Amino acid sequence: MLAAIKAMLTPSRPTQETATMTDTTVISPAQTQAAIVQATAAAAAKPADITRVDAPPTVPWHTTLDNEIKTYALKKGYDLSDPFKAFAAAAKGHIEAEKYIGVPPQQLLKLPADVNDEAGWKAVYQRFGAPVDEKGYDFSQVKFSDGSDLDANFSEFMRKKAFELHLPTTSASALSQAFVGFMEESDKRESEQITQKLTEEKAQLQKDWGNNYEYNRQTAVQGANKLKVTAEDVAALEKVVGYSRVMEIFRKVGAGTTEDAYIAGKQGGEFMTTQQTAQTRLNELVANPQWAQRLSQNEPEARREFEQLTRLISGYVEEAA
């Protein structure tokens, strides 16, 4: 278009006839403007160049992505401004996911996000084997070494505690069996200690009684019979009082020859006036672990009551000094 305007504004070359004449042609501003308009119109009327291809407007590469994919990528924090970074992040996530691909759903465990989600955590514990309630624990196969069953109270305690701790059923049974083993072992050690102590005290008593040992032992047996004390009662007293002390008390009871009709002093809120009343009272005391403990600690009141009862029952009279 500029070339056309230039041609229009350039004066034509003079002919041979007029070459000798001086060229005094002058182009006015109006002519210049008209030439520009004419050239512009001619250029507009000229067909467009179809070989020219302008670049389309630039749009984000992820514009055409599915909304679900785009939302997932943004939620995961992928950098969508750079397709290379986004691809790298997606590939890394897929590599990690491949480690779990092929695992059955029942083998996957999703932990609750909230530590206070009781229902969610309960489902987790149940996946590990905890029952839905206390009744789900069965201790019928837990036995003592002799084949006997557990005490009902112990079984109930274990059910409540196992459920409280969310223990799997197998773990609860194993723990209960371990407790049983511990109790049996503890009882065994205690029995061995008692046997050893009893052996030592018998040896010491035999030494103390010397040649009168067998006579004194028989006298002690008679005293125990007078008190109507069973072998179980004697064993219980030996544990808290000691073998030597029990045998000496029964020896004194067995050596008694007369019966007191009345023992002054209030025992347990009542006056002991008869052998029958005294015997009943002694039986109650022997069966009371707290009283037996007080007696083993030589508590004055417990000791005095025990001696008064045994004297009344046996008819023992204190030997003159």
C-alpha cells in the first residue's frame, strides 16, 4: 500500500517533447490525502493471504480436564501451573498406591481420624478380634492344672476387664490362663514356705520339750479335742500364730483338770458363762481372718479373749506358780 501511495505522489517523467521545459508541477496536501485514501481502499479490496496462520489464544493446559480429576489434583496439592510438576506428583502417588494394589478390602484397615470417635475405634478393635460385648469372652477352656474350672467371680472380673481394654478373645483367654498359672505358682511357693517353717518349728519344739515331747504332744491333742477344734482350724491357727505357740496353748488346755463356772470380763459385747457359749464364740473367731491376724500380731485384747475362751472350754485352771 505504501508503494501505491508513493507512485501516486511521484510526478510522471516528462516526455521528449517537454524535456527541455522546466517542470514546475506542485502536489497539494489535498492530493496527498486523497492518494492515501485511495491506496487504503485498494488494499482492503485485495484478497486476504490464506497462507498466514495466527497462533490461537493461550489457555491453561488443565482447562479441559474432567472436573473430578481436577478437584482431586487440587485437593492433593498438585501444582497445576506446570504440567510436568503435576505429572511427577501423580506418578509418585501411583507408585505408592501400587504397593497396596491387589490387597483384599478386608485386609485393609482405616483408622479413625478423631481419637474420640468411639464407634470408629470400636470397629477397629473388633477387626482385631474384640467381641461386640462382654458375653463374647469364653473362659470355659481356661483350667487349673488339676482340670478344675475358674471361680465364677474371677471369670466375671476377667470379662469386664478384657472388654474394657478391648482385648481380642484369644488374648483374653491367654491372659486368664497366665493369671491361673501365676496363682498356682504363688500358692505353691506359699505352701513350700509354710511347710519349711512348720518343719523348723516342730524341730525347735521337740528340742524345747526334750524327753517330754511325746507326752506333751498327746496332752496337746487332748486339749484340741476338748476345744472341739478341727484339723483345719489347727492348720489355720498355725499359719498366723505358729506351730509352737498353738501346741503350747493346747498342751495347757489338755493339762487342765477342773472347770470354771464363770470367767469375768466382757467378750464381744457379752459375758461368757458356759462352755457352749465359749465354744460358739471361739468357732466364730477362728473363722474370722481379721481376728486371726490380730491374734498373730499378739494384740492384747485378741490374745486375752482367746486364752479366756480356751480355759473356759477345757476347764483349765492356772497352775500355781
